[in-house]
Amino acid sequence: MANITKKVSWSSRAEESGPAGEGTPLLNGSEQPRQSRQDSLRGRPKEIPHNEKLLSLKFESLDYDNIENQLFLEEERRMSYMGFRCLEISRWVVCGLIGFLTGLIACFIDIVVEELAGIKYQVVKENIEKFTEVGGLSISLILWAVFNSAFVMVGAILVACFEPIAAGSGIPQIKCYLNGVKIPRVVRLKTLLVKVCGVICSVVGGLAVGKEGPMIHSGAVVAAGVSQGRSTSLKRDFKIFEYFRRDTEKRDFVSAGAAAGVSAAFGAPVGGVLFSLEEGASFWNQMLTWRIFFASMISTFTLNFFLSIYHNKPGDLSSPGLINFGRFENDSVAYNLYEIPLFIAMGAIGGLLGALFNVLNYWLTIFRIRYVHRPCLQVMEAMLVAAVTATVSFTMIYFSNDCQPLGPDHNEEYPLQLFCADGEYNSMATAFFNTPEKSVRSLFHNQPGTYNPLTLGVFTLTYFFLACWTYGLAVSAGVFIPSLLIGAAWGRLCGILLASITGNDSTWANPGKYALIGAAAQLGGIVRMTLSLTVIMVEATGNVTYGLPIMLVLMTAKIVGDYFVEGLYDIHIKLQSVPFLHWEAPATSHWLTAREVMSSPVTCLNQIEKVGTIVDVLSNTSTNHNGFPVVAQVAGSDEPAKLCGLILRSQLIVLLKHKVFMELARSRLTQRKLQLKDFRDAYPRFPPIQSIHVSQDERECMMDLTEFMNATPYTVPQETSLPRVFKLFRALGLRHLVVVNDENKVVGLVTRKDLARYHLGKHGLEELQLAQT
């Protein structure tokens, strides 16, 4: 297989081109490498031909491997045992802070949603009751639709116009970040603010969404901010945690933030740790597990504590997460051995429905990428969905004649009487006229007989399509709760049907347990998480007896769903053309070697290099490399040269900025020696090369890279098989892997894109094309 030379482009234009290049990462697969100036200013071409067989060059890798140059080694050697102990303590402090702040954000979202939704439903309920008697219910419908559209409009404007990366749940982006992909603007303060306000607006606006997914993104942003001890957005440096200003440390903290987000959302600290392990972190150690668990616990405790004050029960820590499924008492949910095959069958149904959901959402997303990419169109679509959701809900409630008596122990928050007799309420309104979390709880815990089968069937069908249409809008919203709600509805329906077939036998009498199994099956079928989801469901229900059925259901849903299509998050990652590395190399890739995979020829630098050469190499926009092998001096020949080390673009930029030239060092004896602190201060937004002025005289100076390069980079021989290269690259979280020949001379360089290009398709091993965005 011939090596493709043109694929040597590690583009980092995303950060350097400023806001223009920082829109939502969409692919423009056109052949012209450069768009017209006008298009690039807008950042959004009119028609975006989409092809998921492409891999975007826009995304950079994170450096999870420490740069062990002389400066780093000197600093580590100078540090005493006490210094290392203090660092360890500060890591724990940072994790505690992450947990505390994530819990506070969750608490804020919960209280604001509760208050605003309460006002909205109360106003609409009074309006409906007024017009039920005198006629003219269409006014109530218009009021409800206007309420919804107004909230959603605010949320959509914030996302579409101010921070497009805050759209959706943020879980795919955080998965990519933990995988080692640098997604522009994903952990900025502005993203957090838009995310929080956006999710409040979309939940209060009555969309088929949950506030749980965005909590994970919010936790990750908090972690990325707190661990750096400064805010680049606010231009404030607090001069603390300076040691953590590098990708290695930051990524560990972001995985703790994601776990704290899960923990706050579901009241599931162990589930949070497992989520980080299953979905994200490529590197893991024992101390990291403990710290992440600590952050998760603090997050749940903080949320509990502040919510207990809000509910006027200070100190009562009984409602752990934003979604509280309520306690399942042992006697009401006992299950027998012969029910397990039924549960597995429900898992298969969940897998099928999940696959259908994902396929529909996939085509819808492609349509959006092609045609709905202007902010005004995105806001209009979100408002349309909000109005349609309100209209559909209202129509369902209006035409439903499923009346249930209001018992003394009823737990309906906004019971609507509508056309029911006095002392009765419309049970369709319990499902639609409520925040999704409350609807899930009522499906789990309401007495048998509170829903009739037709109500549940119609609700499942309509909510399924509404949720599918809503996911991917330009609003901040999660898919967890809608999935649980759809599953709980058809699961309860299965329970009712079983009870009617078997003639009200006491075993089948409680449809709540089938609602739980259905919810797990549906969510597993859509997002395809197994380990963490089992634990989250068990922790959220507070009942371990359901561990085995939930595990079996989730495994079945994943196996059945994977047969048809990938999980929802993986689909969205693929649609953004992100170079995502899975756990293992493709199964049939053993015949490929490093020589066929690598990018070559490689731009190398000499140990003592002319400043002009370095500036020209960095300014070359056609090859936007980020790593350069440093080689022993070669006299201008094209022959491979002996490897001495590896130096990064970001390091070279800092060296040029501080003018670390050999001539200047001789003339200015007082010049301060460059320290690691100078590199950390420039992290993470290194200035572009265009902003650094180098005079004509300075171009003739020489620069000694020996002290700053990583003298011991990881290398592989050119005959190494692809799975071996992949394993080394993925497990160590590398950004560059140098390929050498028998004489230790540089012949190529392997980066993330070179490995992510190969994947297993329907016709065996396929190679994706690389494209500039």
C-alpha cells in the first residue's frame, strides 16, 4: 500500500484563526483548500456537503505524555519529598473544590428549573381550568405554546449566537476530550455559562430533554478551570496550582469533573467513577480512582445539603441527585427466576427501539449539517420544536378520556381536571403536563391502574418522535431523561398487558418494576453504556436486588442495538469527523506496519538551528505540524538523520517569544534563564506565530534546542505492526510517535489521525480520507 504524502497536515488553525474558525466543527469536504475570505469570516459555508468517510484535520491531540526535557528533569530533581506530598494534597483539594462547585451548579439548575416550571404550569393550569368551563381552550394552547417558545428562544439564541459548542448534552465532546482530542472552546467559562442558562431554558421550555447530560459537561468545565488556578477568559491569574498547567494533569481533573457531574445528576458517586472509566479516561491509576470518587461524593453531598435547605429540611440528606427515582420497596418489586427471560426480551426491544432512534437522529443530523447551519435557522427550528411539543401535548391531553380518581395519597403536582368528573384528574396530563423527571417517577411509583394502556401506548409513540427530533437542536439538553421516560412508559405498558393476560396474578400486579426495566432497556439501547449505567440505575433506585436484571437488560440492549447501528454519542462523534481512538486497533489490521501508516517525509530541525528556518517552518500554513523531531546536524542532504529528540510547536513559540538565541545569551550575561514557569504561563492558549515579531538580524541568529527538546521520545521501528503501534499510542496518550529505521534515523511520524483513519467497515478494513475543514 503506497504511503499517502499529502496527509501530513496536523492543522491547528482552529485556535489560530480566532473566532472565525471556532464555529461548530462542521465538515466542508470540498477540494479547494481555502475558502474565499468572505466565507471564512462567516465561518459557515452555505451548502455543506457531508461525508462521514472523512476525518477532519481541524482537531488537535492533547499531550498526555510529559515533556521530559532538561528543565523538567531539573525541576523534578530539585523538588523534595515534602514538595511531592504538598502536590498530592493540592490534588485532593482541587478534587474537593470540583465536587463542591459541580454540586452547587446542579443545585442552582434544579432550583431555577423548579421555580420557573412551577410558575409556568400553574399559570397554564389556571388558564385551562378557566376556559374548560366557558369554552375557548385554544387560548390556553396558544399561551402554553408561547411560554414554551419564549423560553426555548432564549436558550437557542444563547447557544447558536454565542457558543455553538454548548449545544446538546456535551457528553460526546467530553468523551473526545478524555480520549485525547483537543476540541476548541469545549472547557471555557463562556461555554459553562451558556450551558447552564441554556439547559434551564430548554427544560422549562417543555422540550423533550433532561438536565442530566449537560451536568457532565458542566462538571468537566469546572474541573478544567479550577485545576489551572486562573481564568484565561477573565484574564485573572490567582498564582495557585501552577504545577497543574499541562494537559496531563488537566485531563485527570476533567475526568473527575465528569464523574462529579454524573454523581450530581443521578446521586450515583460510584456510577460517576465508572462513567469516567468506561467512557473517557485512556489512562488510569489507583490514586486517580480515589480522587475521582472523592470528587463524586463531595458533589452529591453538596447537592443534598443545599437542596435540603431549599426544601426547609436542613440536614436531611435523603434526595441524592437531580433525578431521584424514589425508593423501590423490596416487597413491591420482588421478581422470580422465570421473569428473567421476560426482562431479557424487554432488553432486546429496548435495543431495537434504541437503534431506530439513533438511525432517525443520524439522518436528521445530516440534514441539519447541510441545511440548518445559520444561527437564525437554528433558533427558528428550536422554537418550532417547542411549539409543536406544546401543541402535541395539549392535543393528547384534550382527546384523552383516561380519568383517574384523585385519592387522598395522590402525588400529582399539577392534576388537570379538564373534562373529567369532579374529584378526578386526566392521567395523560400526568405524563405530559410535568417536568420529565416527575413523569418518570410517577410511571415508576404510581399505583397499578393509574394509567390505561392506550394512554401509555400513545404517549410512548409521540414522545419517542419528539425526543428524537429534539436531540441535536441548537439548545443545551440531555437525552438521558427522555430515554428513561420513553422506556418507563412502554415498560409499564408491558407490565399492564402481562397482568391482564395472566389474570391479575399477584406476581405481575406491580407494573412499576417493568417500568424500571423498560427505562433501563431504552436508555441502554440509545447510549450503549453498560457498566456505569447498571450502577447508576441501581444507585438511583436505592435497591441492589435489581442489579442482575438491569445488567442483563443493558447487555442485551447493547448487543441487539450494536448489530444495527452505533450508540448515539459515537454517531455524533463520527458526524463531526473527530479522530477518535477506540480501545483496540481494528481487528484485521495486523498486516499493516508503521511504515505504511506513518506520515512522511517529516520536517526535522537540527539541534542548533537557524532562527529564520524555525520561523519559516512554523509559518508554513500548508503543513501545520505540531511536533518536530530534532536530529543531529546534516549537511543539507535529503537522507534520514539520526534522532536526538522531539520538540513541540508550542515550545518553539515560547522560545521565539522570549528570544532565546545563542548570540543574545553571549552578549547579555544578565539574561534570565528560561524556566518551566514561562511555558506554563503561556499554556493553554499559545500565541500564533504571526503575532511574534522576528527582525531580519534576528533571523540570522542560532537557537540551541538541546535544553528544551524531549531527549527521550517514544519511537518504534518501521516494521512494527499497526495494533502494536496503536496500543503504545493509546495507552500512553501520545501525540507524536517517531518511526525510525535500524540506524535510529527518522523515517516518519505517527499521529492520532494516522491511526484513526483505519476502521472496520462493512467490507473489512476501510481507510478514511483526511480533509481540511
